[in-house]
Amino acid sequence: MSLRTTALALAFVAGSALSALAGDQYVDSSGYAASGYDVVAYFDLDQNQVGSPQPEAVRGNKAFTAEHNGAKWAFSSAENRDKFLADPTKYSPQFDGHCAYGVAQGGKVPGNPHLWRIVDDKLYLNITKNVVSFWEEDIPGNISTGDGNWKKGLEAAAPSGSEIPQYDGPIGPTG
């Protein structure tokens, strides 16, 4: 085997191992990541102060979809879909769409697309309004703890199979 062939084989194995460690995106019964809401649109919304509800999330449309991280995503426009495809890591919710506070507590539970916050240009979702208040008590600490839990193996754990509790919005994109 040539040195080049060996190097390519090792690169493939290393890449496969990294892929195996990546977790799957949370997908609810809608069949879409983020319950069919447009994850790019969050970055254009004005955020409210901590302690106040965020603006309403923007629903995606079945006409504008993409595949990433084992999930189907919906967007409100072709432009947002194309932005996502150009840099899905920037727009994808942290912790594969699972609740940021839940991950900080060591578990994978669903993230609610209506309970969101962008911190340091990253999108975080939480599960219920009560949980949002706990998460907001120490956002930097919860992110740090969540990142640690994620890297210590939570990412590789199976995605949540639960539906979002106390969910007060439509599931799935329009169209």
C-alpha cells in the first residue's frame, strides 16, 4: 500500500470515527428539526431582555427544505435555506436542538422552538417556560456546564424521543 493510500485510508477512518461520535438532531413528530421553524430567521429577530419572552419564531415552509445532521429542516425562504446550507453549524441550535438547561443538567430533552435565545452568535433552545427561568439565572455557567456534558459523551447519546411538553405552537412547516 502506498503512503498516499495509507494516508487516505487513515483520514477516512478518522472522519468516520468523528461522525460516529456526532449526535443526531432532535426531531419531533413533525418530522423536522426545530419543529419546522426557520433557524436562520432567529438571527434576524430582535431579542428581548433576559426575563422576558422572546419574539415569536418564524415557521418554515415545506417548499424550502434542506437535509443536515440526519434531519430535515424547513425555512421561510429560499434565501434562508441557502444561508443555512452555506454554514449549517452557525444556524443549527446548540446541543442538536435539545434543551440547553437539560444538557447542563446532564440529559437530553426536547428543545422548544418558541423558547430561544442567541448567546455569542449561537442559538439555544429550552423545553418549558419554567426551565427558561432556571437557565437564565446563570446563562454563561449553564452553557459552560452544558458544553462540558456534551463533550463528555452526552452528544453521542441517542436523541430525545419525547415530544415537547407544554408546547403552544403548531408543529411543522407551512405549505
